[in-house]
Amino acid sequence: MNKVIVVGGIHANISPDAFHLWATHFIKCKRDFKSPHKFSPVPYFLLCRAIELEIKARHLHKMSQKEVKRGFSHNLEKAYDALDPADKILNESEEHVLREASIIYKDDDKGFEYLHLEDALTAYKRFPDLAVLDSIANKFSENYASHTK
């Protein structure tokens, strides 16, 4: 006689940890990146992607991936502003740099992915301070473990 045993499923929300893990990969790529030219937008893109994933990892504790994608897309500023107060770990100058980066990074501009002649002609003066952007990415990454406790 055949018997079927139905085992109840479990719900494991691994999305936040996966987003954090991938963010660490983007940070590592930025650390390892050696530009063949004097200037490259690649480090900006890598850091913004890491920051995006870290911020979204925090949202994924309460929202689905679809909700996070629809709600924030690639808008770093909007995603950061929607964080719980305890997750807003940036100081005023870091927030300013995040907002500058968000304008360039988000969907409608993609200034860190595609050449914009105006940026090239103005020596990329609207690009945020790369060292501060790096610090922001690392701050979110290092803070992730304390966030999940």
C-alpha cells in the first residue's frame, strides 16, 4: 500500500542576506578595480549598486522583492528615506553625497553606466566624492550584521 506523507513547508526569507552578499561582491570588485585610464565611472557604479543592495536588504525584511523593486527601482535617495529611523546610519554629509549619487544613478539618467557628453565636458564635476561614496557602501555593509540581530 502506498502512503503519501505531506510535509509542511517552511518560510525562509533569504533575500535580505542574498542582497547583502551580492553587495559585498560589488564592494570587492570596486576594491580590486584598476582603471586603465585616468578616470572611470566604473567605481561609482559598483559602489552605488552595493549601496542599493544594502539598503534594499533592509527593506526586504518587511517587503517582498516585487514591492521593493516597484517602490524604489534604482532610486537610492527614495530607498534611504523610506528606511526605519534605526537604519538611517548616515551623517549629514554622507546623506548629501548619497543624494548626489542617486540623481546620477537612478533609472532615468544612468550616468554611471552611459556616457553623458555634458559630464565629460565638465570633467565629471557633478559626480560625488568617490571616497565618501566608498565609505557609505562600507558603512552599510559593516552595519548589516547588527541590523539583523
